[in-house]
Amino acid sequence: MDLEEASRLRQHVARLTAERRGVERELMGRHRLLRGSLLERPKFCGKGGCRCTKGQPHSPSRYQPPLRCLNRTGK
């Protein structure tokens, strides 16, 4: 890779980074975003003759596990 090609690549990366930041700003302005995961878990009521006690769960529910706060060292 010569210096001219390396320079073009750096400029392209800078443009893409600026574009990404613009999209992030736009999204954050429109919607409230949370960092984390959203899981779907099957529901089991545990009632005596219910089909879920035989291994057929109710429709899944969504669950967001608690967020963990990390310091700069990742702990």
C-alpha cells in the first residue's frame, strides 16, 4: 500500500466515523435508548393440570436483566 492509498483510506474512515456519529445523534434525539439485552423466556405457571407442567410453556415473556455498571477498567 502506497502513501496515497493509505491517505485515501484514512479519509474514508474519517468520513464513515463522522457519518456514524451523526446517525447516533439522530437516533438519540428521537428515541430513548438503553444499553443492555432483551431476552424472551417461556412462562411456566406451575398450576397442577396446566400444560406447562407437562413441558408446554405459555407464550414467552420479555425480560430485561439488570444492567451492570462498569468502571473504566471493566469491573
